[in-house]
Amino acid sequence: MKKLFIILLLSAACTYPQTSRNILQLKEDLNKLPQNDLINLNNLLQDTPQKKKPILGILYSLLIPGMGELYAESYSSGKYFTIAEGVLWGAFIGINTYGSWQKDRYKSFAASNGGVNIDGKNDDYFATISEYENIIQYNDEKALEHSFDEMLNDQRYYWNWENNDRRTYRGMWVSSEHAFNNVRFIVGALIVNRIVSAINAVRLVAAYNKRQSQEVGWNFSIGTTKSINLPTGVEFNFQTSF
């Protein structure tokens, strides 16, 4: 209410003729306020830019790389993190789809050419049948190694490759495994992209806040002064900063 009163008072002073009576009236009204109480109008008359919060820059970049830079109003560098994010997601989807397609292919090939019952078999089993011609060869090797607990049931885990079918199957299996390994690499790249973007966003937010503190500013205040030997006066202060 005090600030509103001062604004209305200034408006009235500017509206009426600048006579000695108006000045005396202004002094009298200001005397009703606490002495030496300067009323700062800077927050009312100036739109001061708000500083950015580094934590928000980090969160935005972790969510979508480049958004932290956009928040810091410096997207010229952030756009590269956003582009990288799009490229990596495109590669992730493409390679993951290819790996799944190759996995379905080698399972179907094993069922039709190796006599494999693919139901209930894990990835280790499909890796194993790519290295041995048949289950007999595999069990014989495990028996020679005295690894009897690793031997497989002949009926449930049966397979038998003929001609070059095992090599064909292994080629499809290796291709699928390479694809899924690349997917894991891309996931790591997505994480790194976010971390680097977050670090860059913090740097840009700090630079933005520094620029705001160095901007040209001004401050206007009004108050009353009282001296022992002089009548009460009106004091206007106008300050600029560079």
C-alpha cells in the first residue's frame, strides 16, 4: 500500500501545475511517512531480468539434450546435442530392429535345418548350437572335460546340423549379436550426450547470469530528509550502473 500511495502521489504531482502550493502539499504528505524512509521504486518501474537456475539447465539437458542450452538462451551450441540425440535414437531403433530380425531368422533356421525345438530355450543354448555340429559332439566334449553338470538332455535339447548349415546359422547368430552389442554402445552414447549437454548448460547458465549482472541498470527512489536547522525536504535519487 505504501508503494501504491507513492506512485499515485507522483502522478498527481505531475498532473497539476508545478506551483509552490503543490510542492508544499507533497512535503506535507511525505511527512506522514516515517522520517528518512526512502521508498525504492526500482522494482515497480523496472523489469529486472531474472537469473537462470543451473539445476534447471541440468534437468532439461538430462531430459532432452540441448534443452538446457535453450533455457540458457544459447541454443546455437545446444542444437548439436539435440541433433546427436535424434541421430542416436534413429540408430538405436534401426539396429535394434535389425538385431531382432536376425534373431528371429536364426531361430527359424535352427528349427527347420537343425531339428531344434526353440520353445523354452535361452540365449546360451542358441550360442552353444552355433559351435557344435550336434548334441552328441557337445556332450562327448563335456564328458571328456568331466563337466557332467553341463551336459544336455538328448531329447529336449536335440540339434543336428548337416552340410554347411551350422556355418550359415552361426553367420546369422553373429550378425544378431553384433547388432545388440552396437545397441548397448548407442545406449552409452545417449547417456554421454546427456551428461556433456548438462555440463555445457551449466556453463552457459553461468555466462547468462554474468551478462545480466553486467547489464546497464538504473534505480529511482524518493524520500524525505529532515535537518535540525532546515525545514523538511523532499529527496529524489536517480542512479545508473554500467
